[in-house]
Amino acid sequence: MDDMNWTRPNWRCDTEQSDYSPEETLVYDDDVKADTDHLYERVKDVILPEEWPAHAPLIAAINRLKKERRAIILAHNYMTPEIFNCVGDLSGDSLALARMAADVEEDIIVQAGVHFMAETAKIMCPDKTVLIPDMRAGCSLAESITGEDVAAIKAKYPDYPIVTYVNTSAAVKAESDVCCTSGNAVQVTEWAAKEWGTDTVILIPDEFLARNVAANTDVRILTWKGACEVHERFTAEDVEVLREGHPGVVVLTHPESPVDVVKAADYAGSTAGMAAYVKNKQPAKVVLLTECSMSDNVAVENPSVKFVRPCNLCPHMKRITLRNIYDALRYNRHEIEVDETIAARARVSIQRMLDLPKPDSPAQFDKDRAPVDVELV
């Protein structure tokens, strides 16, 4: 870094004026460089040196504001590397973030993720101020189903427990019996069947996750026709093309992907599972069929692994930027509120999931098991 000739005064990040906070101009100067050089060392393989002076002033300011405001940033695996590695305090997949949110001591939680994650943090920490940098950071899967839809399902199938993916709104969680994530969906499904004394569980709203769970359990699954717009677009043909173009590549995918993609891959598991696979196995060459930033963030921890990087961008996750994280902390925007009646009911379904034994390692989906017919509700 010291050998590079930065033109520091030319890199400026001017924030907007607030009624209650004076305008602040952020410049890449010697102080910022000193505060952030160690962070660039961490991400230098995934962020170009020409880009760093635009990121560094915001990173330094965010890390300063966190201390001043007793704030913490929860960063999902799909955040861009400058967020995930340089300002995120606690990071992981949806299950990890749900667990972490319940134990936060700081006064303010900034959710570097999407809206349902911020709602989950608020549900688990009702006395905390929870901020999301952009209220438009939604989720195609969460938007595929409403609380009214779940209430109608319950009325039609009163004897079957409803297991709801955590990628849903607070209102949907409130109508559900227990939550799950891709990392524990099989475990939660089997627990619910045993707890309710039934051979059938309703697993909503992700159809592909439900079909992949059904192939990995003897429990009969009913589901909803929802999907993640990132993972539903991958195909088995994509896997074939990757193998032809990159001989020897190890293909990892997510159980939100179609069943034929899971069967064509070498490993299927949650984002935490994929990260653990790369860390533990250290494949020479790997591809992660998931959101684009995931590969960058796993690559930071595994510099000796070569990453092939076809991916699908999540437009909702990418609404979260360093600039609006800075604005969230500086101007206290945008605060998440959840109706307490809804929150209390949703908290039950989340807590039931968190109370289950934590597995020793991330769950792996057995790609060699035969597909099972799954009925849509």
C-alpha cells in the first residue's frame, strides 16, 4: 500500500444535509488511510486498489459512528466484500444472524441485509433500535406469501404443522408454528412431525427448498409455489457447461435451487454450509451457484482456492451500500417497527427454531436420493 501513489484529495464522499446533523465531507486522507490500511489487506484480492479510496472514507466513518452510537452491524453473506469484511461486526447466513440478533448488547442494530432480516432482529430484540439502510431491500421469496395466505392454509389443513422459512415477513411468521432456514430445514421438519404426531408437514414458501427437503426425509411435505429469484434461475445445463469449461471444478449449490441442479452439483447446503465446505475441503477450483458476493466473501478466507464466478445478482441485497449504512447511522434511518401482537406470535415460531439443538456441522443435502412428489397447497 505504501508504494502506491494515491491522489487522496480527489476522493470525496459528500453526504446529504440533515436538519439535526451538520454536513460532513469525507475525504481519503492520511488519517483515513492509516485507519483502513489493515482492512484493505483483508480484501485486496477482491477489491481493486483503484476502488479502495472511494470505499475507505465511508468505512472509517461507519466504524467511528458505530462506537459513538453503541451500534452493531449484522452483515449477511450476500453483502458486497467492503461491507461484509470491513464494517460488518457479526456475519453469516439467516440462521446465524437470527441467533446473533438475540444476543446483541449494543443499543442499535443496523441490518446489512434485507427487510425480513431486520424484522427478525426487531422481533428478537424489541427494546433495541433496529435500522435498515434502504426500506426497498425486500425479497422475492418473502413477497410470495402473506399472513392471510398462511391463515387460509391453516384453516384448510388444521392438523399439520406449518414450518416457515425464515425468509418471510413477520406477519407470515406469526401465523406459523415454527421457523427454519436452509441450514436446518430437515431437522425442523422432522421435529415438527414428531411434535405434532403426524407424518405430514407444510413447509413454506420456497417450493424448491421443500422439494429438496422432501428428498431427504421420510416426512410427507406440502408446500407453496414461491421461489428465490437468485437460485431458481440456475439450471442443470449451467452445471454441465461449467464442468466442460472448467475441468475438475467442484460445484456447490444452495437447496433453494431446482432439484435437478442439486442432483447435478457436488454439494448442496446453506450459505454457511458452502462456506464450511470450501474452508474444510480446500478444493483446487470451485464454483458457488448462489448470489454473486458470496464467492468474494468466501474467497477472502480461502486465498489458495480458485473461484469460478458465474452467479446471479440479488437486486434487493445490493440496495445496501456503504453510503446508506453511513446514512443509517448518521441520520437514524430507517427504523424498523413490528406490531407487538404480531411480534409476540412471530417470536414463538422463531424461538422454537432457536431452541432446537445446534448441529455440530452445517446440514448437507443428499443429492443422490430420489426426488419425491410434493403437493402444492
